[in-house]
Amino acid sequence: MTKILHLLFIAATLAFAAAPAVSLADGPIVLTNSVSAKVTIVKVNKKTRELTLRDEQGKEAVVVASEEVRNFNQIKKGDVLEVEYHRAAATTLQKAGDTTSAGESTDVKRAKAGEKPGMVALHTSTIVATVLEIDAKNRLLTVQGPKGGIVTVVVPADMKAFDSLKKGDKITAEYAEAVAISVKTPEKKK
């Protein structure tokens, strides 16, 4: 992950505290669709690039914005940091013909010079995995990746390849995570 994504995940920690942590090595999990959060910037230290953030429950955390956070000097006390995190289940699914085809890609777009800080990142992973369990009724597929991690994903109804899978099959699956962060100045109350 880039430093920008690292900052984003730290900044969102306050708001995501109640959400379960997700790791491919944690055992079976069901991937969620999305989480969004808003935190208010209550203090800005321009010299150290530290932001003190407060969530809607009043919890605070301090984060340091790396040099990659473009337009940092435009952030002001009272601005609202909005975070959206979306995770897709399997976006493609097929029986693996070539069991070595796996990879990752990350695409990050930052705010233009002069705009309030913000970014959008899309991380896509393609894995080759072994089918461990199939729950056809709920369209849940439990697979074990090449590093031993076990993941359970929801497979959309339009992925017909799911219907022909059997325990022990090798599959290639792709899933995506998207993160958007923006800093907004709230409108003044009249």
C-alpha cells in the first residue's frame, strides 16, 4: 500500500473501530460491501503535518499526513474528512487453467493542485485458490489461497461459473477494494 492509503486507513480507524478487521490469514470471513465515515479535523499542525481527528462519538486520534498528501496547507480546523470504503466480492470467477496467474494492481488518483486534499484508490487482486466449501443456497464460496489464507466470498448470481464448481477445484478469482477520501469545508450556518 502506498503512504496515501496508509494515511487513509489510519484516519479511518476511529470510524471503523466497530467494523471487523479483514485479513486473508484470519480464517473464514464474509467480505462486506461498504463502510463510510466522517471525522472532523479539530487541530492542524502545519509544521509536523499532524491532524487531530474526532469521530461522531467524540473519540480522537492524531495522524500524520505524508508528503504525498497534496494540498495539505488547505486543510483547516473544522474541515470534515469523509471516507468511503467499498469491497466487492468476486468480480470475476473461473476455473483456473493456468495456476500461476495471480497478481495485484493499485490505481491511485489524487486531488489536483489547488483543490482540497482527496484521493481515490482501487486495489484489485487476482488469486488462484482451491475451493474448500460451496454454499449454493447462499452463494458463498470458501477458498484457500496460495499462502494458506481462507476466505469466504459472496458470489453474485450472474456469475454462472459458480454453479459448476466442485470442492477441490482450482479457481482464479478477482476482487476489488476501493477507497475514497475527501476533505470538505462545512457550509456556514445561517
